[in-house]
Amino acid sequence: MNSWIEDESDDEESYDQGSASETQDAESQTSEEDDEIDLENLKLDDDSTPKSLYSSKSGITWSSIPYPSKKAKSSNDTSEKAGPTKLTEDVSSIQDAFICFISEKIIQKILIYSNMESTRNIASNEKSEDITMMELKAFIGLLLLAGLLEKSKKNIKSLWKRSPLESPIFKATMGRSRFEKIISCLRFDDKTTREERKKTDKFAAIREIWSDFEDNIKTCYVPGPYVTIDEQLLPFRGKCPFRQFIPKKPDKYGLKFWLCVDVQTYYVFNAFPYLGRQPDQERQTKIGASVVLELLKPLYGSNRNVTIDNFFTSVQLAKELQMRNLTLIGTLRKNKPEIPMEFQSNKNREIGSSLFGFQDDLTLVSFVPKQNKAVLVLSSKHHDNQVDIKTGKPIIILDYNKTKGAVDTVD
């Protein structure tokens, strides 16, 4: 699991991505080194005498004393348990499970659009031969098998070689020329109308199919009481108007997706691509908050908790989620105006000490993991200043660490 805690000064609200074909993603990139706190054998310093009130640049005042009307300990009121829905509870085979996500409806659309492309590209002296549903499913199966055998990046010709090292199932399923013909005309939309749709949507070539897939993943499974939101970079070096370059990632080049993942089962409940600024879109602001609110729409009113890192977290977002009956645990960037000066890193603060602030239904904690270093975590789920006796860590931070790594597990 990654080690996430680091000081950052960038603010996601200043980020604006244009329409370049390749971008180096800086401020839309979530933090990779300032999320998890793994500090053993540290003890809380109880000798300090905190102030009763702390003021911030934004005008928010934090109290050092928990409000007596708040819950004595953290809890989630949702009774939802992670598991299949009625639509999928009887699934018993791999094929049935696959069809739950890539449904017959999706495959039928791909078949129609691919045959349209095949007809457009056929020469006048050639005979049109439509792709059949059986062929398309066999084609998809071979693609999945190539990935399973870690041969998805090999030359297609090598998969049809008569070699004892190659799987005979490829040439037994279909001829190589037919496979190449299908892959050359494989389409996910009506290409004749794509240019018009691209004027307002960079994702036009796959938007329709992706929307159907997105609906399927949300209706097939119910997430538990805890979800987490983070980014995922899918490796890709082809031509694409929203391909990203992120130097800190292992693959560096790829397509970035925002994911909402169930903490208990690592199920991807919701996802959408990061496209930068659309052709007709104005300068983007508050990207992090927008991503969280969009991904959590299906969960509004469910009393679930979302765990996020400092790219997304803000006091305003926490309050917006509260109005939708959702709670939040997230690290905060040190440049947020809602943070009092006393909560920032300071060489005079004791290692292992914690400073708590309470405001309405929010709790802010500043924990010192090492000299001149402060970890800032905001929670609308916790309402007290409990600290684990054994480790000296605030309970908020322990809960953050328990619920943050689901997207990394998906990776």
C-alpha cells in the first residue's frame, strides 16, 4: 500500500485543462504520499494546554471542546451491506457475470456499429460479409484470453503461429485474417455522426457504450457503508485527446478515470473518465468537489461515508455532503484557508501530539507524525477527540487508514 503523507501547496481550484491531445496532469492529480499514516510506538502528548477557540483566515472558528450534543463516537446509520442486487443474486457462472456488465444490449450495439463500419469500408469488387453475434462474442473471448495469458501486447500474427508455446485456441476459434478484419472495423458508435458529437464531447466515440456500462455496474451491486474515491491511470500510449502524462505513476502515460470503490469488497461502484475541459466548456474550478458529488449521486441520502485524499477534501464539500446525508473523512492540504495557524506544522509541537477543532458537525485534527510535520484530517463522521491508547493516533486517522486504500487494491 502507498505511503501518502506529504506537504502540498497546489490547490485543485486553480486547475484548468485545455483541449491538448496530451497533458501533464499536475493539479488534477491526487496525492500519492500524504494519505496513510503508519506510525507505531508514538504516544500522545497530553501536557499541552490547548486554546479554547482557533480562528482561521476564512473566518471559521474552531472550538477545542467537542459539542455535547454530538455523538460520543463515530458511527454509520446505514444498514446497507455490500452484495449483489436482485438482478445479480442468482449469477452462477463467469459468462453470466460478464453479461451483467457487458450486457447483450451493449454487444448488440457494438455489432451494429461495427457492421456499419465494415459496409462503409468495403471495396466495390468485394463481397460484404457481416460480423455475426457468435463471431463478435468469440472475438471478445479471444481478447480476454490474450490478456489473461499476458499476450495482449504481442503481435497478432504470433498468436496464430503453429508453435507449442502458443495456445491453439486462437486458430481453432477463427482465422487470423477474420480476426484482423473484425478488429479493423470494431466501433462503439455511429462514425458518420461522431464529428458533430465531438464538438461538445471528447468522449463521443465511446460515450453511449460507456453510459450503458456505467448503468450496469451501479445496478448489479450494492456497496457497503464505506466507499472511497480516487484516481486510476489506465496505461495507454495511443492517440487520444485526453491522454494524460503523470510522471509519478508507474506507466506515466494513460487515460485517467475517477473511481468510487466499495471499501469492503473493492467493487467499482461508479466511474467516469477525466477529459479535461470539453470543447464548449468554460474554465474548470473546484474539480475535486465536482468529481466527488458526481460519483456519489446514486448514494445520496444513504448515510454512507466517503474517504478521500487532500485533492478532494474541503470544508465546503463536507457540508454539501452532509446536506445529502453522507459523511466524509479526508486529508486536507495545508493551504486551505479554513485551517487555523495553530494546526499547521511547527517545530515546537510534540511528536505524536494531536490538536482537535470542532465546528458545527465537523471535526478537524492535526497530528504530528514527526518533527516539523503535521497531518491534517477533516471528518464529518467523528464528533469527539478520541485517541487510540496503544498507538497515540486519533481514531479519525485510524479510520481513514482503514478505508482509504480500496482504489489502490483495484489497481
